[in-house]
Amino acid sequence: MAQSTPEILRGTFDLLILKALSWGPMHGYAVAQWIERATGDALDVGEGTLYPALHRLEERGWITASWGPSENNRRAKFYTLTQTGRAQLRVETANWRRYAAAMFAALDAPAAR
Amino acid sequence: MAWKRWSPFRRPLGPDPAGDVEDELSFHVEMRVRDLIKQGESPERARQLALQRFGDYETSRTECVEIDERRTRQMARSEWFAELRQDLSYAVRTLRRTPGFTAVAVASLALGIGATSAIFSVVHGVLLEALPYPAAERLYEVRTVYPDGTEYPLSAPDFMSIREGNRAFERVEAFSTGTFTLLGDPEPKEVRGASVSDGLFEMLGLGMAVGRGFRPEEHQPGQGAVSVLGHDFWRREFGGDPAVIGRTLTVGGDPYTVIGVLAPGAELPQAADMFTAITYDSAFSASNEAARRGEFLQVFGRARPATDATTLNSDMRRVGTTLQASFPRTNERLTFSATSLRDIIVGDVRTPLLMLLGAVIFVLLVACANVANLLMARASARQDELAVRAALGAGRGRLVRQLLTEAVVLSIVGAVVGLFVAYWGTRALVAAQPADIPRLDEIGVNGTVVLFTFAVAIITGLAFGVLPAMGSTGTALMGAIREGGRGGSGAGGHRVRSGLVVAEMALAVVLLTGSGLLIRSFIELTRVNPGFQPERAVSFRMTMQGDRYQNGAAIRGQVAAVLDRMRALPGVTATAATTLLPLSGRGALVDFAVGNEPPPPGVNAEIGFASITPDYFKAVGTPLIRGRTFTAADDTGAPLVVVINRAGAQQWFPGRDPIGQRAVASGAEREIVGVVADVLQRNPGAAPLAQMYAPLAQRTSRSARIIVRTAGDPLALAGSIRAEVHALDPNLPVAELNPLGQLLTKSMARPRFYTSLLSLFAGVALALAGIGIFGVLSYSVAQRAREIGIRMALGAGAGGVVRMIVSRAMILASIGLGIGIALAIGLGRVLRSQLFGVSVFDPATLGGVVLVLIASAALASWLPARRAAAVDPASVLREH
């Protein structure tokens, strides 16, 4: 559930969505499935919170949406990464890597002198 | 938007964020249910699990809807602006493609809008803007009202009675004005002085630039030898030098110490150069009886908040009634009135200025009709373009918007150019200084005027744009392509255009009639016999004050000496002194009674009183009708004699000979020895009122006007006149040395100003209406070239074709004339107060208007008719 998600993970949610969409246009359900698989279902994020995040990213212009037929020919909303979204993904990924590396380094550091 | 490509998934009724979100979220849940079922869950269990995994469905949904709605609104807004930008750039491009059309349209609008803004800035500056005083809307002037309705300033005791006895005013203040001689290098000067009551500066919010104002003790008798200078006067005479404070100036023979200078722009309702303090001597006592009928104070009051003019006036009448009871000898039947300061300052220019504003709005309407006409002609030529755009998917609303944008762009460009017209126009108006229209120097193109101009531009743009836009995007749109792109706007469009031309004509007729009537009354005014000969004479003023002129004899001696010297100048044929020039009022007003007879019923018992030297009537050129004028024998010791004017003779001696009659006037019995012609007193339009003249020897005045009549150019003598007066007394200023004719010119300045402006507007309207007729006919000739060709091929002569076109112009002009004259007569009421000696139905004027309009319609149709006659039947027929 959203409440149980650690605060630190909420910012990473956007990053995961962008990453998912970097593989090509997909609808919300596909994004959710990708995140589920890619993180080994470790992020216990309520699927419902995915959608406000998607819409906010759309509002910011990082992704665009279009309606099209789903694989079972239903009316589905497909999201596509935009140019700015792709650039944003690169920036966020680099940031995250730096942050995570620093965290790991800190956690592995020896005792204070 | 991108999803438009998937037409089966497109929402046909526009964006629906709530529905979309619902679809999206339920799609997710259903997909999950389907997958769970695939994994072997029962449908009910699968649904339960799916919802559980989804979490708080409702919160997600509302959040998404909120985000999407915000985004939709934003997109609509930016789309609107994008379309506007598109329309604007399209409009600019279209207008630049047809520079001729654009120039004519912009010029018409600039003229109309510019003239409207110029007149509006005058109306705004003169009528609308607040007077430069705090709580100016509550300022009133109090006047004494005599039983015949005439109004005068107040006496000192009456002022004090009002100050103490009123209930409706917060405070009551006063000033008196006079002309004084200021001694100084190199020449003595006349200065306009004002004595002010103790709180006047404060009530009017007049601050000091340098020094201080009057202290309460300086209003006590014997303490008032201090003076405050006006700002302009200080700049002009003392170069703005602050060291003037403490200097002593000799004014009217008395020394005054300068204590302060008023702030820039600080002025009394009546301009003055120097200010002194009113000293509250015994005359300024509410119980004084003797001084009650010496009326010299201009009294102003600030009403208590939320007190209207009616309340103020009834309060003034109440005070008047009290004084009638207390002072029956002096105040019998006298009362007081309160008139708002604004009415006093701008009262008599309000009607003519509003009339001019109305006239200029008519010009603007004509300009609008004209541009609408041009736009319609162009729109019908653009049918192809519009039809193509419609075929490519532009809705009618979009096309109308496009055309309106073009119209508004036109009118805004017109407004920008018009602002220049207004700027120069107002400058020219102010420079022309038309007959002391009050507050004129305060006007100019300011923020309000600019705002007004652009509001007018947008309104006019929409007004003249809407007809062509609706017309050309309507049914004609569908027809255009079918007609093979020949672009006929059809009979409907033509009727509208003819209607516009008729409207233009009608408006032009109204303005022509108005200006015609004003021109006629102006001519009537110039025909009025002024009662004097304004040519080849000058006048100047001498104000004799100070030690040299302690008594009447000294003053009379000086006047006689000056007249002697004037008479000796080369070419001088007559010279005289007077206290009153023509067209300068009636002088002092005094009671006049014949013998012991009671005044005839219904007759105003007052007569204007002036003092003159014997040659006055000869010098000013006023003919003697009966009896004699004065001689040197009518001296100080001789029996009192007077000459009256014809109006006075008719008033008091109808059917009788006034010569030899005795009348009591100004407290003494006098014998009437002569009757002279009426001389204009205020302006040529005002009927002459009773006037009486006494020998200066028997009624002396410190201020005298000297008239010098010459055989040649009188102004050539100006230098010698000054030199001669200077030789007699170097401390005596020669003021207002002007040709006598200037009095007449000045009195005609306002009518001349209104007449020329209205004529200018009428001319512009006529020209625009002419262009309108020309445009409609040219267009119709171009449209009917084929028909004309066929007619000519069938044997119609060129003359017949010309007749056909010209008669069409005549029909339009006649309808316009009919409507316009009816309108003009209806509006004549507005003009009546400005007319003199001519009726609103003046046949000469109406006839002239008809002729002018028919002539200009004929002129406007001439070129199109010629073009029609030049149509070559063969080529026209081959073409089709």
C-alpha cells in the first residue's frame, strides 16, 4: 500500500515509470507489470498510485498519451516517452547511481576514527 | 492532439477527462482480473484480489481527473492564444498584401478615431476632470441675488453673516480682486492682486513653494502689509529667486513685505499675481449696516459632506431672509444663491463641447460605415479564399473570428495613427486658445485619453467588422465555389452596402446642417451693428494709484494731460477716456428712477454706468441719436448730466423724448442731455441693455481706458503712446494696449471656434460619405460590367449608361438626405442655444445642404459612370 511505501521510494517511482516507457509505448497496466517484474515485486506500491504519477508526468510533458487498441482490442491509453522525458530519464538515472553509490560506500565504510 | 489519429477512439463531444480516467483505471483492473483468472483464480476472487492490489481506487481516480482537467484548461487557453496569434499574423499579412485598401481604411479610421480622441481629451480636461482643489465637488460660489434674478458678489458684512449664520457649509471663505500698480525697474507694471480671507488658501489646498502663508494676526487691521506671490508671477518677475522673501514691494502706493510664494499650479478660481490678507476691520462685521451694499467679495464655501445644491440653496435663502428682517434698508428683497464651482467655470461651454463630441462621434460612425463598406467589398472579392478555407475545415465561427481580427487590427492601427492625429489636434486646439475656454491649458493626450482611444478602436473594429464578417461567411460562402469563383456577394450584400452608404449620407447631412446653421448664425453675428467703429483705433488702460493721485482732481488732471499728448500725436483724429470699453460689460450697475415716478412695472430698475470724457463717442465711433454729448463745460461744478443709450431710452421713455428729463441715478439727480446708439456690451448675440454715461469730470475713476483714433495704422503709434505716458509719469503703466477691433474679434472667437470645428467635421464626414458612394458604385460597375456590355451591345448609348450609374447615386443620396434632414431637425434642439438669428428650419441652410450633398454624390459617381461608359461590349462578351 502507498502508506507503507518508504518516502525515499516515491521519487524513484517516476524514474521507474520513465525507465519502463524507455522500452516503448505501453499502457498503465503494462507499466505496472514491468515494474513488478523488474523489481521482483519488491516495491510494494499500490498499483492505484501509478496513475496519478503517469498523469503528472504527462502534465510535465515528459510523456505523452494516446488512445489506441490494446492487445485484446480494448480502448487503452498508451504512454510514450517524449524527448524531454528521455533526457530527464538520463539525468535521473545518473543522479540515482551517484546517490546509491554514495549510500553503499557510506554503509560499507569503517568505523569512525 | 495526437489521439485524433485514432478516430474510432476519439471522443466525439470534445475532451472528457473524467470518462477517460474511468476507462483507463477500469481497463487496468479488468486486465488484472483477466490475468488472475488465467492463473486459475475464480472470477469473484480474482476481482477481489485485483481491487486489493490496486489500492485506493477513488483517490487515484479523483487525483487523475484533477490533473487532466487542469491540463485541458491550460491547453484550451494556449490553443486560444495560438489561434489568436495565427489570426493576427494572418490579418497582418492580408492587410499588407492590399496596401491601398489598408491605407484608405486606416486613414478613415485614424481621422475618425483621432478627431474623437482630440475632442474627448478636451471634454475630459474641461468637463470631466476634477478641479485642482481638495473636495472640489463640494465647492460652491455664493452670490447675492437681486429680485430681478441678477447675481452679484457679496459685501463684507453679508459675507460675515453667511460665514456665521449658515448651516450647510463646512467653511466659507472669500477674496476680492483688483488691479494694482507695482513700482519697479525699468517700468511700473500692472499686477492682478487678490485679497484673501484667513482660511482661503487652506480650503483650496494652496500650498507654498517658498516662505509661508498669512498668519491670523496679519488679518487684523494695521497688520496686513505682507504679501504672497503667485508662482508664475514669481518666476516671471523675479526669476524664481527665493531671496525675494523679505523684500518690500510698492503696490498701489503701499509697501508690502513678501512672505511667501505659492506652490506651482496653486491658483485661485480667478488668476492673480499677488495676494494680500483681507483685514477684518469694522466693515467685516455681521452687524455692520453701512457697508452692506458695497459688493466686492467673491465668496466660496465648501459644503458639508453629502449636502446637495438644493439644501445649500435653501440654507442660503434662509440666511437671506434673516438679513432682510435685520437690515430692511439694505437687504430688502435680497437673497443668496450657491452655484457649484464647476458650473461657474465650465457652465457655458458644456453644451457646445458636448455638441462637438456628438459631432465627432458622427464622423467616427461615418468612418466606420465607410470601412465596413470597404471590408464588404473586399470580403466579396475574397469569397474564393474564404470558401477554400471553409472547405479545408475552418468552421464559420473560425472564419468570422478571423475577419473580426482583421477588422480590429485595422482599427487598432487606425487608433495608433489616430493618437498622433489627436496629439497634434489637441496641440492645435490649445494653441488656437479658442476664446478663453476655461481650463484649456490643462488638456492633452493623457492615459485616460489613450485608454478611451483604444476602447473606441476595439468597439469600432467590432462594429464595422461584424457586418462584413457575418455577411461574407454566410450563405454566400457556400455559393462561392459553385459560382466558379467569380465571387458575387449577391443582392443581399449589395443592399447592406447601399444601406451603409445611405447611413453615411444621413450622418453627413446632419453634420452639414449643423455646421450650415452655425455658419449662418456666425454671419448673422458679424452683421450685428456693433454700435462703434472698431477700425483704426487703439485703447490702453491706466490705473492711477499712489501718492501722485490722492484726489479726483489729480486723476482728472493726469487724464487731461495724457489726452492732450495723444491729440498732439501725428494722425490722431480723436481721443478720449472712458471707464468702459465696448464688449466689456456694462460697468457698475446702479438704480435708475425717472423723477418721482415709480419704475414702470416689470422693468429692471438698473442701468449700467460708465464715465467718459467729452470726445468719447467720436473716438469710439458711436453715433449720437438725439440731444448732445458732453462738453468741457460739463465740469465738476456744473449741473450733473448724463447720456443714455437707445435701449435705456426705450425702457424708461417709451414714446417720449428723454432729453431734458431728470432721473435719479447712483444717489444723485441728473439731467438726460443725449441719447446714443446701443453699443455691444457682452457679445454680438446678446440684446443691448440700458446704459448710462456721465462726464468723467463729474464721476472720476482711478482706472481709465484711453481710446486713440487715428487716420492711419493705430498700432504704429504704440511706441509714441507709451513714451508720452512715460514722460508724464514714469510710474504709470500702460496696460492692454490693443486695437479696438480686437474686442470684436475676441467676442466672436467662441462662435468662430465652434463653427470652424463643426464645419471641419462636416467636411470630413462629407468626404468620407463621398468615398463611400464612390466605392459602392465602382464595385457595382465592376460587378455589372457584363450586363452593361450587353446593354451597350443591344444599343444602349454611353449617355444612358452614365445616367444609369449617376441616377443610382442620386437615389442613394436622396434617401440619405431625407433621413439626414429629419434627423438634423430632430437634433436641432441641441443646437438652438448656439444659434443666433437663424431658425433650425432655416430654408437657406437646408437648401444648401441638399445642393452640396447632391453635388458631391454626382462628383463621386462621375468616375464610376465614366468607367461604365468605357466598357467595351465586345471584350466583355468574349470574356464570358
